Amino acid sequence: MRQQKRQSDFQVRNKKCNFCKEKVVAIDYKDVATISKYLNRWNKIQPGSRSGVCAKHQRWLTVAIKRARFLALMPYTVK
């Protein structure tokens, strides 16, 4: 028989928002190196739960990525 997993068997990992730690006022779309950390290998935007970014900065990050893509600073898809 399979053992049932209890809630205490899982370790909860709190991720702190990197932008909150550094007290970032705005996320710049021209800073491609910083923005590209929050994309997966298919150039999709990672969700906040995966990347550890808070909701406010996730919205700012999404807008910055979309602006960088529109201005051809970043690719939309993998080549």
C-alpha cells in the first residue's frame, strides 16, 4: 500500500522578491540581461510563483518584457 503524504512532509520554500530586496523603483525594458532571467527556455514569461517575484513586480516585469519584444530587443520565440 502507498503511504499517504502529510502536509508536514513537504518543505515550504519562501521566495523573496529580488526587486523588493533591492528596492527597485522601475523595471527598465532596455535592461535585457535582467529581464531575460525571468524567461524559460522557450522564451515564455515565468509565473510569479515560479520566479519568486511579487505580484506588483510581476506586472512591471511583464510589461517590460513585452516592450522589449516589441522593440526587437528580445525574441518572441526560440529560433
